[in-house]
Amino acid sequence: MNVCNRRKSGQVYRKRLRILSEMLEVNSYTLLNSLIRCMLFNVRTRQILRFLKMRRKEFKDESIRDRREMNKRWGEIANSLGIIVEDLVSPAVRPAIKIF
């Protein structure tokens, strides 16, 4: 191999090395960009999960309050029906018992 060919081959190798380093720089930028996007997605996902957990707890607490309120209302309705029986049926039963 003569000197001229060595220079050309050296220039070719330097050119290839420069192209490869540019490609590596672009690929590392793309990789870094993708990594940052994944990290942001992960943060957003955690925020959404925290929000959903909070909403689930609020819904559960609200359901418990509603159930207690409905049980209280059912108790009040049962008491008022008892009062109706005491006020209407009870006075009418005594004379019916005397007749029969």
C-alpha cells in the first residue's frame, strides 16, 4: 500500500468515524428524549392513580353516609307505622274483641 492510498484510507476512516459519532449523538438525543417522555408519563400516571384513589375513598365514605341516613329513615318510617297502628288499629280492636 502506498502513501497516497494510506492517506485516502485514513480520510475515509475519519469521515466514517465522524458520521458514526454524529449518528451516535442523534441516537443518544433520541434516547434521552424518549427517556424523559417515559418519566413524565410515569409521573402523570402516578398523579392520576392518586386522584382515582382519593375519589374512590370519597365515594366509599359517601356511600357509608348514605346507607346510615337511609337506615335512619327506615327506622323513622317503622316508628311512624307503629304510631299509626297504636292510634288507629288499637282503639278499634278493643270493641271488636268485646263483640266477639
